[in-house]
Amino acid sequence: MDCSDEGVKLLVLVLSATAVTAQPLVVRQPEGVVHGFLSLSTLDGAVVATGDSEQYTVGSRVTNRLRFHFKDGSLQDELTVFSQNGRFRLISSRLIQKGPAFKRQLDLTVNAATGESTARYADEDGKEKVETVRLQLPPDVGNGIVSTLLKNLPAGASLTVPMVAATPKPMLIQLAIAPAGEDTFFVGGGARKATRYVVKVEIPGFKGKLAELLGKVPPDTMVWILRGAAPTFLKSEGPTCAGCPSYRMQLISPAWPKMADASADRKK
């Protein structure tokens, strides 16, 4: 059993991670084609990575790819496939974390239909290790779709979320997600309200008790959702990898050069 800081913290994978109830969540807001731009920054605002969230649908099948390119050359790449035929159900997910931003290089794949989960990682000597297990996954396991599920969660409701995490061997944990109030944000000078959710990692069995005793339970993550007729993800704050500090992930807008600068560039 891995009881090190690394092993326990690997239970938190991306925010972009998971969320579901005892049954797959009812589809209230079907997903469509999306291309969003995001940034990953420290909590004091220093940008460490920029990314894209690209999504498309074929029938009831949705594919989402979330990629972050770090300034130090590191990469976080998460590919999630799920269905939305009445209820959200995970089909497969793959999370890659590599480069100096990550203490442990990780490639985690999950096949929700078979329960087969494989973690590829480098040990302390840099040697590649492979751990494959066949887990008894509940129908509501949801790696990679937390923001989608929160957009479909009824006002005031909470979630208990099964999730496959690498410790480094793949295992099933849970996320306890609950609303924790509203916060004000501004758009063009106008004030609006976002619902803030707190996400707590729950480690089952002896490992969970040991993590509590050693003070190694991963810190909470916060997620902000704009509710209404067209709910949307706004930002999150929390760790995204083993040994990572808490980062802020949020939507960003394209920036354009000034007209004068653009004119000068064209003359070159």
C-alpha cells in the first residue's frame, strides 16, 4: 500500500475529474459543440498554463478533450467520452500528465463498460510501471465530467461521485459535492451571482482512515457554476495532480492586437 504524500495526493486527478449520483444524472441540458479557452494559474494570479476544451457530439455520444500546455513544457491532456441518452453515463476516459510540472508522470485509462483501468507511471528511478485492474464500477462513475454534471444538478442538490483514481494502482474513491453559497462576479460592470460548490475527496476503508490520521487527505476543490436557463462553468480552484499546489482554472477570452500594432505588422 502506498501511504506516501505522493500516493494519497494522486487520488485527486483533474478537476476536470468526476461527479455522479447513485444513478447516472438525468440530462437536463444536453451537451453540444463547444470550443472554450481556459487558463490555469496560481491562486495569486500567475498564469502557469493555457488550454482548450474541445467538444463534439455524434448522436447521443459526446467527446470532450481538455488540454493544458504549461509554460515549462508540461502537458495535461484529458480525453473523455460519455453518452447523454436520457442520463449521463461515462464510456471511457484517459488522463495524461507529463513534464516537470508533475512529480509523477501519469497515463490513466478507464473503460467504464468493462471496469478495466490501467495506470502507467514512472517510479522514483524513472522506470515505467504499469498497473491494470478490473474494478466493479457503478453505473454512475464519471471521470472527466464534473462540470457537465454540475450544470445539470437541480438547485440546492448535492452529489456523491464515484471516481477511478491512481494511487498509483487504480482504485475507486468518491467525491462528495455540495453547494456552499453564492458569490458575486461582474460582466461589463454588471453584477451576477454564481453558485459555489465544494468538492471533498472521500477515501474508502483503511486507506481513508490512515490518510486522516496522517493529515494527508487532499484539500477541497471549489467549483463555480452560473445557473439559469443556460448554465455554464465559470472557474474552479484546487489541485489537479499529485503534489501540485491548488490552481485556478477559468474561462478566458481571445486577446487581439491594437489596430496600430496590426497595421505595423502587416507592413513588415
